[in-house]
Amino acid sequence: MLSARFVGSRTLRSSVLRRKLSMASSGPSVDQLPPPPPGHRLLVEGQAAIPFSEGNEVFYNKVQEFNRDLSIHVIKLFAEKRLREKTEQALRKTRKREGAEFTAQDLEGLDATDWSQRAAASASTDGIQILDALAATALRSIRYVKEIPGVKEVVVNDLDEAAVHAAQRNIDFNQVDVSKIRVQQGDAISAMHASSAAKQRFDVIDLDPYGSAAPFLDAAVHCVEEGGLLCVTCTDMGVLSGGHPETCYAKYGSMPTKGKYLHEMALRIVLHALEAQANRYRRHVVPVLSLSIDFYVRLFVRVFTSAAEVKKACTKAAYVHQSLGCGSFFLHPVGKMSNNNYNPSLTTGDGLCPQTGKRFKVGGPIWSPAIHDMDWVRLLLDRVQKNCGPHQPSTKKRIHGMLTSVSEELPDVPLFYSLPDMCSTLHCNSPRMIDMQAALVNAGFRVSQQHKEPQAVKTDAPDDIVWDVMRCWVKKHPVSDKRKTSSPGQAILAKDPNHQADFTVPSGLWPRKTATRYQQNPEPYWGPKARATGNKRGAEESGGPSEGAPEDKKNRKEESPSSETKVEETR
């Protein structure tokens, strides 16, 4: 059992929660809960329901329901994998102690085990421990306890007093088993560092702040268990996408290029930041699933300790050279390995874009390896498809569509070209996506779209081949004289293609699996919501500013990254 004492935090136990519940440990179903108190409306999500004040004293955003539904699927799979890994490790030790070998029959026995049932049955002893570091209403925490078999305990933490009391009230309202959930008030960074110092690390840490998760990454990678799971959300897409590059560099240590691949680059910037923080503790990250969703990014990574892998970190980071004249880009790794030694990588070329002769702008460094574990993706997709139980998430269709898109994405190809952007550069009519893909496949290369951008051309084809395909397309569909201008596009078209593109669609390229890959926003004003007013109200009642209270919009844009640590806690 985790200690209830953290530096600067206090554990709350209400008299209601001290009594022994007569119902199941997950609590009653939603339709068995009482009506909300006056002045509140009942928000129902999954197997949880919370009375929500119309005053927005504690932050809640309906848009993030997809985030929470997806997180439940991922953590549920992690809990089962975690139990299997521990069981296999213990079995291997037993075999070694007996002087026997771990056999294929042992492996078959593990494969045949229903780990979902095992996780639920052994939750009290071998279950996972989760920290919801910036919990706000505790809706996420309550759902984790009620919907994930194999959870031993969820620690609900928030800095804001209004959020802590709301969390406790919501836990009481849902009648969650007291042995599985604990509420505390305190600074998330202090709580995580204190947990590390006490050697009481968490199997899962969920960071879902209002804004950037950057201030919490260092403590999180240090506090998570060996092989544990970090779930990280960043909603500061204006920063990550290049709107404020100096702020992005200050927070994440990377410079965005504001290319058409900005959503994927945002994911790779956060992954690079996570890896850099982990390396300081001789640890490294292994991405499980990395998604750009609506106005935010959501990443799931596992953290391991390995000095050998930390040495490879320089080969996993790359600078992005983005042409100023067209959509061409090139990745240059920070380091490379040769003769068992790591050295800085060497630049190639004359520093000018080979298509337009324009200069490059340099961004990064970013994470360059795969951002998804395709084995996890396939398992998650299979589970979503087979999930026909009584509790179906309202976002199931979208989860299925996004995971389908991810499963079709090239895992080892960083960034992508934008088909509309290339056509805009050349001032030409756009080919169909299937025509572009067919030409690249017929040339012997792989190609896919990207889970966020339907017009993405993600391919392992060299830059020259991609533009040769476009040159061949323009030869078949000439640009009108009215649209011909002295531009980078004309410089590209002035060169004859070295490769003759074949636009014949090969069999098997289409059709694809039926799925809603790129869902439209379900309602107007689908995006970020206003920050909670809990701290602001406290400041007004006390006659002064509350610690961590947000300032006006202009001042918040100008504040330094270090000053945001407390502000983000009010999420």
C-alpha cells in the first residue's frame, strides 16, 4: 500500500468513505446513483457520473471524453501485460532455481491464460497503482477504478482546494470502494518526487494538465515504476505547432518548423522531451501510442532503465531541415554509431534545397524512431472491435477509426508531405490520393496517410522521386499559362523527371477496411474550454491573488515556463 503522506499534501478521508460498502468494489451502476444536488447537473460518462456546478469551479471538458475512453483501453491492456510480464519473470526465476530451463510449454501456458480475469482476480495483491496527478473533478480516476480490472489503487491529486473537495464529493457520490481510491491535495511535482524518494513508485502516471505537461515530465519519468506507463496530454498546440517557437524551445528543448506535418512534429517534440528527461536518470522511453487529437496530443510511453539504451539517445534524435521554397524536408540525426563509437553525424549537400535552390530552416531536435508500437495497436483495435458488452463508450466509433488509421500508418517513416501543399507550390490541379499512392507503390516504395491528416503522403520514397511523381502528373495535366509565375514551383517544373511515374492503381491498394478515420466535430465550438474558476474565486473572497491563479490572457502569453508550474495544477 502506498503511503498517504506526501510533501506538502494532505489526505482526505470523509466519514462517508470510512464505512464498509455492501455493494461490489466498483460501486453501483450509474442508474442506481442518487440525483445531483440543487444547482448542479449530472454528467454521465462511462460507468461514472458526477454532479457538476454550472459555475465551472473545477475544470471539465466534454471533448476529453475520447481521451479518457482511449486511456481506459490502453491502461487495461497495460495492466494485463504487466501481470503477464511479472508472472513470466517469476516463472523464469523458479525454473532457474530448480536447475531447469524455461520451455516452450511454459510459454504456451502463459499464452493460454486469460490475463483479463487474472488481473481482476489478483488486483488487491498484484494490481497496478495509478497516480492521477492533476485530477480536477476526479472523473478520470473514478472511471479508472470502475472500468479497469486489475487496479489496486488510484491516487487522486490536485493543488486546487476547490478541485480536491469536488473530487472527494464525486467519489462519495459514486460510492467507490475506499480501498481503491485516495484523495490528496498537493503540488504534483512535489508528490511525485516524494514518492520516488520513498521508493513508492507508480505503475501508471497520468498527466492531463490545462496546457503544457512540460513542467511535470522530469518528476514523472523519475517516479514511474520500471516498465511503467506514462500517459501524457499537452493542449498547448499553439506552442508545439510553431506559433511561439521560442516558448516551445524553452519548454520542450526543440524548435518547431511550422511545416505541414506540424501535428506529427508536435508528437515527436514531446517524445524527445520525455526521452531527454528520462536519460538524466539512466532511463529511456518506448512509445506505445502517440496521437494528435482535436486540439491536443496524447502520448502513452513505457519507461525502462538501461545505460546501453541511454547511450543510443543521440541516434534517436534528429534535426529537421525544412525547405523555404517547397514542402521538401530532410532529417539529420544528432549522432550516429560507427565502430562501436558514437559520433556527431555529418551533413550532406550544399545546404540548399535540391528542388528549388532555396535555403533550409532548421528545426528540432525531435524523436525520429517509431511513435507507435504496432503490436499494441493491433491488440487495442481487436479489443475495440470485439467489445460488445453492456457498457459501450460513446466514442467507440471514433476510437476504432483512429486506431485503424494508426494501424495503416508507416511506423518507421517520420513526418510527411502534404498533397495540397505540393499542388499549391506547383499551381496545379491535385491528383487523387489514390493516384499519388499508386505512383509511389508502382515505383517500389511504401506510402500511407497519417492518423491526423487525410491528405498526408507519408512515404519512404526519396525526395526526388516524390517530386518526379508530381512532375509527371503536371505533364499529364499541364498548368495553365495564367497560373505560371516566377516561383519555386516553376523551378521544380523546369527540371525533367528522372523517374517516369505509373499512375495505374495496383490491385489490393484499395478498398481499405471500413472505418470512420477522420471524424468531423460532433458539435459547434468543439475545442478547449475556459480554465476553472476555483482559484480565482478563492482570490476574490480573500481579497488578493490565490497561489497559481491565472492572470489575464495577455500576461499568460508572456509568462516564463517556470511560472506555469503551479498554474497548470488547476487543470
